[in-house]
Amino acid sequence: MLKFLVVDDSVTMRRIVLNSLRNLGYNEFVEANDGREAIEKLSGDSQINFIITDWNMPVVSGLELVKAIRGSEKLSKLPILMVTTRGIKEDIMEALQAKVNNYIIKPFTPAVLKEKIEQILATN
Amino acid sequence: MKTSENMNQLFNKLDELKILFGRGIKLIPIIQSLVDFMKEIVPFMDNITQSIAESNSKIPKATNQINKVTEATELATTEILDIVDMMSEHISNTAEMLNMIIDRDRKKSEILQKIKSAVPADKQIEKLIEEYEKLEKDKIALNTIGDSLQKIKNDAYNITMSLQVQDITSQQLSAVKHLIGSVQMRLISLNNNLNEASLENTELKLTGEHSFDANADYLKSGERQEMADSIISGHNSTSQKEIDKLFS
């Protein structure tokens, strides 16, 4: 059973991602407004096994969140899908260097979200 | 003897002074034009500092307006999402009921077939069954309604997906706000250089952290995603050296 942590400072985007996940048949979610809140949620809920995060967020950014997760012994293996507006090559490379599992550029389509989740699940 | 030397020195100094006065007289028009220029430039400089102060005072209002636009669009987007969610729920309920009707009709057809084979040949009964079977053709209409409901549900979902534009525009507006903030900082610095008095209304502070993407764009072509996919798929074969090269 997959339990998603959806991290985005935009309420609209969180709702869109959650709607898309529901349409794909997933029903277990936790939400966070920024990277710091995400870390708090992760430390309090060991059931979370998939992270979908934005990049540009206040307090702790998505990239910092990815680095924090990869640097944590307990959480380092969690699959992370980054969903962001940042679409230049250098950004994608930076995210990959931080070890995100996959990368979606907003605006995304449901098909792309499905494809990326499945790709991550297949390789994990 | 000493007095004559002193007198000579005095005459020399007077000659030098005479030359200096001569040069001074030549400089007078230049100095005069410099004074005139200063007279002209002072009100001009006053105008500049006043303009800077006015522009600076307008900046908080501009940022406030941007904040209002962001808040209003977020509120409107939330309302649209609420309506679309409600619509989707109603559509799902209707589709569920429709499926129940279709299922019930299928069962009714099965029962009718059983009646047909059980009842002995009777022209009146056969005619009634025939009429009933004609009504059964409405099932096709029910299926069409079902397809239409599914299409409406998909369209509602697509509306939801299009609302990603709100996040993208709010990032663009944040970028504009940041830009306006930078301009204000420049104006403050310029004013401080021109005028000892500090500008008021300096509540807009620039934060070091950028929680927006200045290049955010609502592009649905998929080209950027394709580029991201190709980078990711090639990532496994990309060496650390190649990645490092991008950042050097």
C-alpha cells in the first residue's frame, strides 16, 4: 500500500496532485506546506513510502528536503518525485545530483504523473 | 643691503600676485558659469530626490496590489476546485445510478426471455413482448448517457489540471514583486547618496531566499518534459565528471 507525502506551498497544486493520485487509484496521502513541515511529517509517520515534492518553497525548499532525506540513514531510500516549474537543464541536473528519482515539469498531465510513479515503483 | 633684498622679494611677490589676479580675472566668467550651472542644477536635483521619494512611496502600494491579485486568484481557484470536485462527485453518483438502471434492465431482459420461453404461443402475448422489446432499445440511450457522463467527468478533471496556471502565475507575480523590491532598494540607496534624510516607507524588505521560479511558464507543449525525460534517461550513463562540468 502506497502512502504519499505531497509537499507544495500552493494549496491549489496540492489539491491537483491529490486529485490526480485519487484518479490513479491511490487513497493514502499526507500533505505538507514546505520542506520543514515535510520533515516533521516524515519523522512522525513511518507509513509514508513515496514523496512528491515541489522545488520552490519557503523555509526549506524541495531541493533541501531531497538532500536532507538522502542524508538521513532512516529515510534515504524513500522514492522522491519532484514536480516543479523549473525546466532548465541545469535545474534538472541539480535535482538529479541531489538524487531525486524522477522529475516532472509543471504544468503536468495525469498521464505523465502516472508514468513517472510507475517508473519509480518499477525501479524500486 | 638687507632692506633692498627684502624690497626686491616684495616686488617679485607683487608681480606674482599681479599674474595671479590676471589669471583670476580670466577665470571669473568660468566661475560665473559654474555658479549659474549650480543654480540651475540644485532645483533639478531637488526634483530628482522628490521623484525618487514619490516613486519609493508608490512601491509598497504596487506590491500590495500584487499580493491582492495573488490572493484573489488563489481564492477563485479554490472556489473553482470546490465546484469541480462537487460536480465530479455528482457525476460519479449519477453514473453509479445509471449503471444500476442498466444492470436492472439487463436482468429484466433475462426474465423476459424466460417468460417468452415459458408462456405457450399466444398472439396477444407475443405482441406485448414485441412492444416491450422495442422499449428495451432505450438501453442504447442509457449507454450514451453513461458515455456523456464519463466525458463530462474527464472535462471536469481537465479543468482541474488547467488550474496549475494559478501556481505558475503566482510564481511569476512573486518574481515581479522581487524585482520591484530590488528597484526600491536601489532608489533608497540612490536617495541616501543624494540626500542625508532617509526615505520613509521602507517596510518592503528583500529576502535572501527565493521561493519562486522567475522563469515559471505555462507551457503545455511537453517539449520541456521530453527534455527532462531524456536527461533522466541518460543520467545513468552520465558520469559524475560530466555533471560536475555543468556546475564548473
